[in-house]
Amino acid sequence: MEKITSLENAQVKKWNKLHQKKERDATGLFLVEGKHLIEEALKYHAVELVLYENECPFQNVPTQEVSKPILDKLSSNPSGAEYIGICHLPESIIEKKERLLLLDGIQDPGNLGTLIRTAISFSFDGIYCSKDTCDYLNEKVIRSTQGSIFQIPIIYMDLIDCMNKLKEEGVQVVATTLEHSKTMKEILPQEKMAFVLGNEGRGVSKEILKCADELLRIEMEGFESLNVAVAGGIILYHYRKA
Amino acid sequence: MEKITSLENAQVKKWNKLHQKKERDATGLFLVEGKHLIEEALKYHAVELVLYENECPFQNVPTQEVSKPILDKLSSNPSGAEYIGICHLPESIIEKKERLLLLDGIQDPGNLGTLIRTAISFSFDGIYCSKDTCDYLNEKVIRSTQGSIFQIPIIYMDLIDCMNKLKEEGVQVVATTLEHSKTMKEILPQEKMAFVLGNEGRGVSKEILKCADELLRIEMEGFESLNVAVAGGIILYHYRKA
């Protein structure tokens, strides 16, 4: 294919729209930037096309030469990107359900990225996110997880529906809250467990707390509240399958 | 005092320089923005002067009326601030040394802020930072900790000197690293312990690992590395004084 050099090119305009969640949802596509992230995506057969200027180090994948201004325009990084991958959404099926993480309205991309990394570190089987949780295909999340989003299935759905299904399948659903809750000593590890962490400001929503099998808190002496990614780290470590 | 309205006012220029670490170090002063943070600072008698426009809700503290453009200029927040406090450095003395956190070159203000909050949550006695750790009087750190920097003593010094002194005082110094290290099960809680966490990229530096009494790692099954604030959360929770 011929090198694309015009910022007005229809394809370029389409790719650029992938910075918007709406367009990602509609097309099932998203962008990853830089060599390392494209390599990660390639391992999971998630790359449809690699955009490059001059030379392309990737093989066995469709490529398209473009001009530097196009790469700069498509990059979310102020200093631009050498390569940009157009990827399709990894298919997310959660088969094993021994350890699950449920996220209720996490807003900060950094917190979401950190929680994804932590869930992988402790071999969790999958992550369910409420629909108002920050999009995990947001560039900031992808960058902060360094491509590990491909290593764990992540599904967005109504969390009450999700919890009801999990309970039917024998998964104990544990939601975190400071009030009327048990400590980690009091809630013993079970074969199948799911942990719900809540929004940075309001915590886990009331309906979800009502629907949970158990309410859990982290014992603290100080009066400071924990960052949600730190709370997640402590809980996921404590209840990991050894 | 008369209302200050000129952005060219010498005092305003001086205050504005407090956004720079150099100036904060030279003067011992720093800025806090907004009502909540000023209230926190007032509790610890750390406020020298409050800048306001129109009405000032604070009593028993010197105040100075300024114009809106001056508050906007001094604010690090794009939407400006209603009040700005000129504060002096809280005096940091770490007396009790049962549980200490040592930070070796943490760069990200968000990670530093989160670690400070976590240390307070688990009632740690103080934090020592290497001189190349991000300044805790950086506006982003102050904002992310919501003023809790006043609740725990924080000292910047050479960490090797610090560790040698702590060891003389009978504090067990435990540094985190994945290599040649023991798990949390293997290192039992002691009366006096200090935990060293390292830079986001390189981890704890070699000289510090050599100087430590014990090397500690968090058991993981996955291959993903943990964010330093998450690792800190897990360790500080595990070894907190109950």
C-alpha cells in the first residue's frame, strides 16, 4: 500500500477517533503505542495493523507506512510514537472463577491500571467492571499496565447481574466497606471468592453492599483512608490462592 | 494591610517562587490551596499567612486580601483557588521508632502521596526519604494526601546514614527486592522495624540492599511487578503494630 501522508485522509481520521470510548465501543478497535506494547498485543494476536514511518520491525502482521505528522497526530504522547498498532478488543471470557475482582465505578486510569497489574500478580482469574468504571482501553490505562491488559480477561457489565450469577455458581462475593463489616481475620478464604472494590469518592454503592455475601474491611489504627489500589493490593494478596 | 492587586508586587513574586523546591528549601515555606488543606495546616500551627479575596473564613491567623488574578497565578490548579495558605515546614522529629518507612528515590508524586497516607493508616511513626525522592511539599503530593502530610513526621536525609543510625538504635532494617530475599512469612515481626521501598524503575539501590538487615519480597504467582505504593500497602499492613 502507498504511504499515507495526508492528515485529511479518511482512514487517518477514523483511527484518530479511536481515542474516544464511543468509537472504540462501536468498532471494537483501539490504539496501542510504541514497540513494547505492540509486541505484547502481537503475542495475543490482537493487532490488525501497524502504522510506521520508514522501517517496520514487525513481521507477520499487516503494516502501513505513514508520515511522521500522522503518527504524531494519532499518538497520545506529547513526544509522539514511532509505531502505532490498531488492535481489536481481546475476547474476554472468564472460565475459571476461583478468584475474581469486581470494580464498582473506579474513575482514575492510574488506579484501574494498578489494580489490573495487581490482579495479574496474584493470579486472579478475571475482572468484572461496572459500566461506569473507567475504560480499560483508555491510553493511560494501557500505558500504565505496560500491555498486561492482554493477560487477564476484563468484562464490563451490570455488577448486580454479575454478582447474582456468581452467587449461583457458588462464588462467595465479598464487598469492601468500613461500616458493619468483618476484618480479614474473620472472613476465611473459600474455594471461590470475588472481591468488590468501590469508587474513589463514594466507595462501593449501597445496592452492591446489600447484594454481597460478606462485607470486609481492612483493619486500621490511623484515621486516614486507603487509596483503592492499595486496599485492593492488601486484599488480593491476603486472599490469593497459594 | 491594603489589598494587593498587582501581579508585579514583590511579595506576590516571592510567593510564586514557592512552587520551586529550591525556594521552598531556602525559605522553609510552602503553599497550600483551598479551605480544607488550610484548615488541616492550621491544626498543626503551620500557617503563616492566608491569602483571600473578599471574605476570609479563617480566624486567629494573619490574612492578606489579594485580587483574583493573584490567587489564580499562585494556584497550581487550572481552575484557581479561593484561598492560599503560606505555610512553614512542619518540624519533623521522629521520636518513636517502632515502625518506620524508608523511601529510596520514589519519583512519582502520586506514589509518594499514597505511601504517606498508607503509613498514617497503619500508624507508622515516621518516614525517611532519600534526597532524590520527590519533594513531599510538591503541590501534587499535598493535594493527593489531602493535608495528611502534617500527621506524620517526614525527614529527607542520606539513607545509608539513616540506616546505620537505626541499626545502632536496635531497629531491624528490611529492604524490599525480588532477588535473594525472604518472604513475609519468613521475616517475623520485631519490636522495632524499618522498611525500605525503592524507585519505580530500578527498585532499592544496591548499597542500601547491602546495608539492610534483611531482604524481603512479596510472594507472587504472576509475573507482573507490583506498583511500589501497592507493595508498600501490603508490607505496611502485614507488619503494622496491632
